[in-house]
Amino acid sequence: MALISLLLFWAAFAFAQQAITPQSNTWNSNFSLSRSQIARAGFNGTTANNVNVAVCFERTNWATGSVHDDPFYRVPENASGMPAGSVLKVEQYTNTSAFTMPPNTALSRILFQSETLNGPTVPASAFVLWPWMPRRDPRTGKYAAVGWGHGTSGVFGENAPSHIRNLWYQYSAPYILALQGYVVVAPDYAGLGVDRYANGTEIRHAYLSNPSHANDLFRAVEAAQKAWRDDLSKYFVLMGHSQGGGAAWGAAQRQAKRPVAGFLGTIAGSPVTDLVAQENVTQAANLPFYIGYGLEQTLPGFNVSEFLTAKGVRHLDLFREVGGGQSVALQIDSQDGLFQPEWWLTPYMQAFVNLTRNGGLPIEGPMLVLQGTADPAVPNQVTDAAVKKTCAAYPGSQIEYAIFEGATHVPVLYASQRIWLDWIADRFAGRETAAPCTRSFYSPARKLASYQTELELYLELATQPYEVA
Ligand SMILES: *[C@@H]1O[C@H](CO)[C@@H](O)[C@H](O)[C@H]1NC(C)=O
Ligand SMILES: *[C@@H]1O[C@H](CO)[C@@H](O)[C@H](O)[C@H]1NC(C)=O
Ligand SMILES: *[C@@H]1O[C@H](CO)[C@@H](O)[C@H](O)[C@H]1NC(C)=O
Ligand SMILES: *[C@@H]1O[C@H](CO)[C@@H](O)[C@H](O)[C@H]1NC(C)=O
Ligand SMILES: *[C@@H]1O[C@H](CO)[C@@H](O)[C@H](O)[C@H]1NC(C)=O
Ligand SMILES: *[C@@H]1O[C@H](CO)[C@@H](O)[C@H](O)[C@H]1NC(C)=O
Ligand SMILES: *[C@@H]1O[C@H](CO)[C@@H](O)[C@H](O)[C@H]1NC(C)=O
Ligand SMILES: *[C@@H]1O[C@H](CO)[C@@H](O)[C@H](O)[C@H]1NC(C)=O
């Protein structure tokens, strides 16, 4: 009897069965460079193919389409007169069905008024990631929030984490923060997402301008506190990694000059500090494109040809036309003959670093600095020097410097996860901070070589039930 019903059940099931398709056929972008784009950039067939694949990958991972087609990113006409920290727009309930978010998290997005490196206001976007059961800050009984500063996603409007399926840093930090009960307020730095003022004038992302990214962090949190006045505590922690680590350190320097009430501390993971020293070691190929593009707006009289050759400028033009981010940059920025030799030692770059440097300046902490010894992007000797310089000049600096043996760039956030989560919990609990300028060196429990070194996974949206069985 049981066998018969089982067979009947199977038969019914088989009858309803539909063909399944492999994930790789479900990409929703079919972008292809035009002949004229390929000719202008001077790509051979291999490079053109690789750029096409990378652009399709990036566009498939836009949860809400192009930022240029999404009315959310359009700045209201009345924004220009609003002071920094104003809320310009609130999308209370973002449809999460196209994001690769953890279950039982929710998303909002806001436009807010930030301020540029030079002072004037600039509109920007941010996402707010909501836990199912937020922690409450004991001081106010309201939700505890963490301002999150992401690492490099690119420099064009399309490279905004708030429209990328995995919100760019996924389980490396923001998802973990939300799952641990913190409301995550995460700006797309100015120029990402919103790339025009209401009047149509272009807003360029001032890449690695630490003080302006710090403005974005503070102002996004301020705007979120205004938008959800009854829910969010006025107390908050800031955290960032890489470009965002530079933002987080910049926030500590800003706090020493322009204190914001409610600031409980900042975490700078693999932080950008002294770009000249950094580039001198890494010679990272995306920096001259990314920094040069922003500097044309930040430093009057600057021409990107100071950093790039004519061929480099043609690549940047193409890169901009397609709105390419890090995946696209990888395909075109490793070629020969794109940069001026030692572009990072030019006077313009020195002037930029002068305006944006982290380290050797007063901070208002506490600040936890996380650094891996095997970081190829932000070398540990550069971070060491920035910490040393700060502590030599200001021995009372509330810096806790935590170094992780063998950890690389983004993976240091995984090695150190316990440390930073405890540190955030301690700030909300009002626990005492470590003595000024402490340094801790952590080694793994088991043989270093036995650990998975790199982030070797990416999230993909499940489109069919068999994929999440
Ligand atoms: C590419 O996709 C768009 C939108 O889905 C569609 O309209 C267009 O026909 C496709 N083009 C090609 C060449 O497949
Ligand atoms: C195409 O160009 C790239 C970058 O310049 C080069 O590395 C590669 O060898 C070229 N491929 C062919 C088939 O010429
Ligand atoms: C600005 O305009 C928006 C509509 O675009 C409106 O909702 C908002 O109330 C206005 N804000 C101010 C301060 O006038
Ligand atoms: C557009 O607005 C921005 C910000 O208010 C302002 O700096 C810029 O000069 C304006 N551009 C034009 C063409 O009016
Ligand atoms: C979210 O978007 C999906 C896909 O477009 C749609 O099916 C669903 O109804 C939307 N949900 C809400 C609550 O609007
Ligand atoms: C750059 O590196 C060289 C050695 O490779 C060193 O001599 C020089 O002082 C460094 N310059 C800066 C600005 O760090
Ligand atoms: C930048 O410099 C290049 C090369 O010298 C020149 O062709 C171009 O016109 C300059 N751009 C601007 C905006 O001055
Ligand atoms: C950097 O700043 C210092 C002091 O603020 C100034 O004396 C120096 O001339 C600046 N250097 C450059 C290249 O702008």
C-alpha cells in the first residue's frame, strides 16, 4: 500500500517536472563592446572578450539595474540648499528579491547631503541594512548602529554598493554586523550611485580622499538617525576596510577637530594611510586611473595625462563609457604603457596626499586598526609607519593596533572577526578601552599554511528552487 502511494506520488512529481537550467545561462546581461569602442581603445580580441565578460558579470550583479535608470538615485531639485547631514530621500522598503542578502535581513536606501573634500555640500546615497532583531544601545534603549565604509568598488556611478546584489562586502563585514544585531548604515561614497547634482552637473568620486569619505560616513549616519529618529540610538560606531579603512581613520582625525556627539569609536581595517608610500611598494595599476579621474574635479588645473599616457587615457575613456568597476579594471589595467613612470611621485599627487593623509595627526579614538602581515594591497609596513608616526607625535592616541600573521587584504576581516565584534560590543556596553597605543600580534591556532588564504567564493542569486535545496 505504502509502495503504491509512493509510486503515485513520484508519478505526479515527474509529470510536473520542468527542465532546469545551469546558473551560467541565467546571466541577465548581454553587453558587448562595439567595433568603434574596441578600435578606439586599441584592444585585441582577447582583451575585448575579457572586458565583455567582466562587464556582463558586473551588470548581472546590479540588483536594481543601472543607477541611471533607477529614479531613486535622482537628486531632488530642492537639495542644493540643504545643509550637510540632511535627508534628501528615503526608500523605506527596498525590494530585496534581487539582492543576495542573508534571510531575515531587510534593506532601506537613502539619499543624504554630504560634503566634499573642499567643503561644499554634495548629495550621496547609502544603504541601511536592518537586522531581524536589532540590539539596543543600553544608553538610549534604541537600536545600535554601525556606519560601514566599503573598500574599493570602482569610481563611477554604477559602482555603488547600494545597487549591487551582495552590497559589495557581503559576509566580509556588513552581513555579519547585521546578523549580530547592528543596524548597518553604509554610504556609497560621494560620486558613486549619485553622479550628478540636481542641475545635471557631474559629481566625480574623489577616490581615496580619506577626509571626504569620513564626511560620507558621519553624514550618512546623521541622516539615518534623522530618517529613523524613534528607532536609532544617537550613539554609533564606525568601521571600514581598505578605502573604507582610510575613511574610518579619517573619521578619527575628523573627530579630533570636529567632534560629533554619539561617536563611540572607529575600526580601520587594512587602512589607506600614506598613498605615496603605499603605491611606492605595491604599484597597484588601478590607482592612477581611479585617483586621476577624481583629481580632475578636486584639484583645479589637474589633467589626468599627468598620470596616464595617451593609451591610458583612451582606456580610462572606455572604462568610463561602460561604467566598469573592479572586475573590468582587472582586464585592462595590467597592460604595459598605460601610466607615466613614477606618477605617484608627481607634485599633484604629493599635494593630494598632503590633503588626505592619515597618520601623524591627532585622532579622537578609540580606534582599532586591523592589519594582515601578507596584505598585498595595503602593505603592513605602511600601516606600521602610520601607527608609529601617530603614536610618536601623540602618545596619548587611543589606538589599538592588531596585527594578524599571514592574513591578506579582505581576509584579515575573517581572521579578526571575533576581535572586532567584541570591540564593537564593548563600545556600546561602555567598557573601558585599552591603554593608548597598544599593539597585539595574533597567530593562527594551527599551521598557517593549512588555512584558506583568499576569498575564493562569490554569491550568486538563486533563481530556481534546486539551487537552494
Ligand atoms: C540583450 O538584452 C536585451 C535586454 O534583455 C534585449 O532587448 C536584446 O535583444 C539583447 N541583445 C542581444 C544581442 O541578444
Ligand atoms: C592582447 O593584448 C594583451 C594586452 O596588451 C596582451 O597581453 C595579449 O598577449 C594580447 N593577445 C594577443 C592574442 O595578441
Ligand atoms: C524637497 O522636495 C521633495 C520632493 O522632491 C519633498 O518631498 C521635500 O519635502 C522637499 N524638502 C524640502 C525641505 O522642501
Ligand atoms: C550645479 O549645482 C552645484 C551644486 O549646487 C553647483 O556647484 C554647480 O555650480 C551648479 N552648476 C551649474 C551649471 O549651475
Ligand atoms: C519584488 O520584486 C519582485 C521581482 O520583480 C516581484 O515579484 C515582487 O512582487 C516584489 N515584491 C514586492 C513586495 O513588491
Ligand atoms: C620608494 O621606494 C624606494 C625603494 O624602492 C625608496 O628608496 C624611496 O625612499 C621610497 N619613496 C617613498 C616616497 O616612500
Ligand atoms: C589634457 O592633456 C592632454 C595631453 O596634453 C590634452 O590633449 C588635453 O586636451 C588636456 N585636457 C584638458 C581638459 O585640458
Ligand atoms: C604639504 O603641506 C605642508 C604643510 O601643510 C606644506 O608646507 C607643503 O608645501 C605641502 N606640500 C605640497 C607638495 O603641497
